Amino acid sequence: MREAFVYLASQSPRRRELLTQLGVAHEALVANDDEDAEALEAVLPHEAPRRYVERVTQLKAVAAVARRIARGLPDAPILVGDTTVALASTILAKPFDAEDARRMLRALSGRTHRVYTAIALAADGMTTSALSVSRVRMRPIDDAEIDAYIASGEPFGKAGAYAIQGRASAFVAHISGSHSGIMGLPLFETAMLLRERGLLGPEPGDASRP
């Protein structure tokens, strides 16, 4: 088994913390200032949430590989991911401003939505991927709570205008699926991809693996 090290093509501190939980050494491989990273996340007309998040993740993987080569960095596996929130078939991306965040939070209030997180591992000239889908039910959230949450600044830069690991955890009534996936890096699927490529040892207690 090769030493577990990957480039993480993300500037999310939460993804870095989750990857550390798996015991995987990593180094950030974030976009240059001249890269239009936001353009990769543009939603196509009538695009389904699952198709969207998988397509964006593949685009991010291609961009990350090109970035590593352009910087002359040593070859190593690259892990990328993308998360989106969907209410039925409507994708709730990162809010443009406070009013957009308010619109999203009002729409999520008292309802169940899905969180899609796709990940991809680019290594040895090939890319493998996995998808995590979770359901989240929000309790009713009144306008005063929404305004206070927006004032905290937390909704910005977050799909669906909330971060489950932050203050918005108080709005969540029920989760079905992967908590780490909702945070941005599903640990089960990530570990699976890493094991498939020999970058992580077998699960504890797995006598079938050396």
C-alpha cells in the first residue's frame, strides 16, 4: 500500500478536517486568481441536481490535474468534491447576496430537501468517483431567526445558504444519510475510493484484507 497522501482541490477547512479524520496527509491545491472557478459551478438549463453535482466535480478534477501540472508539483492523487442542495428538482446554489440567502432559507423552512455531494479521485491517469445523497428536514424557521443567521455571515459561500456544522445545526430536525457528506466530504465514500486505489488500509476488523 502506498503512503496515503493526496492533493485536496478545495479551500474548505471543513473538508481538510474531515480528510484528517481518515488519517490521510494532504496539501491544498486551490485555484489560481486567474482561474474562473465560479464558472465551473454554473448550472445548465433544466439540469437535474445529481447530474449537476457529478458534472461539476468532473470539471473540477480536470482543472485540478491541469493546475498541478502547470505548477510543476510532484505527481500524486488529487481529491475533489462538490456539494449542492436541492429542493425537489430545484438547485439551491451559493447565495448571491443577503436577499438570495433569505429566499433560500425561507424555502427550506419546515421542509425536507436533499444534499448531493460528489467526489472524484484523479490518480495514475484515471478518475474514479462516488456520490452521497442525504435528506435533511428543517424545522420551521421564522424571519427573525433567518435575519440573525444571515447577519452572522455563515450562509455565504454555502450551497443552500447554510452550513450544517455551524449555527444552522439548530434548524435541522432530522437527517437521513451522511452527516459528513452534508458537510462537504462523505467519509464513507472517500475512504472507499482511497482503498480502491491502495491509499488507505482495510477497515478495522476486516479479516479478508491483508
